[in-house]
Amino acid sequence: MHSKPLPAGRSLQAFFDEKVKLYNQPAFIKDDPVCIPHLFTKKEDIEIAGLFAAVFAWGNRTTIINKSRELMQLMDMAPHDFCLHHSDQDLQKLTAFKHRTFTATDLLYFIEFLHYHYTHHPSLEDAFVPGKKPEGGVEWALTHFHNYFFSLEQVPNRTRKHIATPYKGSTCKRLNMYLRWMVRQDRQGVDFGIWKKLRPADLICPIDLHVARVAKRFGLLDRKQIDWQAAVELTAYLRTLDAADPVKYDFALFGLGVIEKY
């Protein structure tokens, strides 16, 4: 591995822990898509707002936040109630919505799925981990969610690209970020920790080109391809720094890559 020199007298763990403390705090929220689920206090609203914000999270962060907020407003700032009780007229308001390649066709299917799911289950956690205990880890949960999400009749083929799966080798960056929001609980106020079936120790670090670049510069990642196996390899290294909460280092890697431009 080719690693970047650390500041004099610093260990890698001390350096990364310092960056976690810098970015894992409430001041981080307002400029990050996680601000969207933070608009809500009801668990189901947090879950739905978080899912859309995560799915929209590619490209410019300001645009992601603005489009996510626009959608929440179209849902009358009550996404759970909207998904369960919308009328045809309510759905008509959504037909002009678009975020990059995510169109009204995709949005209407998402709402159809959420209506179906919340009619049968109290929490979106059950869409990832049905039953009281997970049958497998995050890879299993993400694969299950993908298969379940597209199990309704008449799925628009174009919508399939918006929900990734490890089965196809995807990094599943946005869904891993979503799971971080829902599962991690460290009292810093950024992540919610409202799901309990998965543990923070089970999570896989979200990885994209920025995170991979930083990871390679510090010698945390060997794999050239940025895929599911790269996310697993990076997380395995992060577990050597903190086995109970490896994905807290997502804050350090993201901050170093996107904000500090390492």
C-alpha cells in the first residue's frame, strides 16, 4: 500500500479519531443530506425522508438537499401520512418532480412500495431485516431489501437503477450511508440510532471515489476497483481501529476527501 505521511508524532488512529470528533457533531448536519431526516421527529417520517435523501445523494450536496426538501414539501412535510393516505390528486402534484435521472415514474413506484410496506409493517427496518433477528449481515440485508423493494407487480424497469445491491457488485454507497444514519447511535446528534436489529459493528463503510482516494492515500485500501469488495476491505481495516463502531470513520474519510480535499 502507498500511504500518505501523517503529521509528525501522530498515529493513524489518533489522526482519524481527531477528524471524527471534528466532523461528527451537529454543525455537520446542515450541509449534509442527513439534514433532511432531521426535519422530522416521528420515526416513520425519519425513515422515509432518510431513504429519499440517501437515494438522491449523488452530485452537488446543495442540490441534493434542496431537491429532498422540495419533495418533503410536496408531501406536506408528513411523508409517512402521505405514503399511507394519499389521493390521486395528491399524486398528481408529484408528476413534475425530477432529480437528475430520478423522475416522477420512479417516485410514484417508491410511494407505491412505501404504501404497501407501511400497510403491513410498522418500520422500514423490517424491509431490510424481517423477523426479530437478522439472518445475515449488511450484505444479506441489502440484498433482501433490493429483492423485496422490486417484488411488487409492474415495476418500472428504469427504477431498478436507483436501488443498488451487493449481488451485482455495487458499493451500495448510498444505502450504506442510510444504514449508518438509522443504526449508529453515539449521542453526537448526527446519526439517529433508531434501528436495533443491526449493530453499529455490522455496518459497512460507504465508499465512493472521494473516500477511496483518501483510503488509498493513507494505506487503508489495496483494491483498485471501487466495488462492494472494496467497501468490505475498507471496513475490515476500520474494524482494526474500532471493532464496535468502524463506520464512525466515514466522517473522517468524507471530511478529508470532500472538505479538506486530501
